[in-house]
Amino acid sequence: MKLFGKLFASQSILSWILQIIFMGLAWKVADHTIPNNLVTIIGGSVLMLLIYVSLAHDSRQKISDK
């Protein structure tokens, strides 16, 4: 679990993974692999909130490490 908390380019590995998943979701919607419906929009919104929380946690961690 400590692996996900390690910082790489000022972001944790977890933040990077969430952002890659979000980009994959956007790519699949753009290619019409998955439909652009309410479930997809809610899923993207949840991913965006998780990314925001993860980045906020990374910021607090960087400040506390100083």
C-alpha cells in the first residue's frame, strides 16, 4: 500500500493510475466503444472526485514532509 503513496513527479502513483483510467474512459467514449450515457458520466464524475481527493492528499503530504 505504501507503493501507491510514493510520489513520482509530485503526484502519488495512485493519482497517476486514476488519471490514466480517466483518460481511457474518455478515449473509449470518443471511439464510441462505450455509450455516452448517465452511467458513464457518473463514472467519470466519481473518477474526477477521486483524482481531486488524491491530489489534495498528495499536496498535504508534500507540505507535511517539509
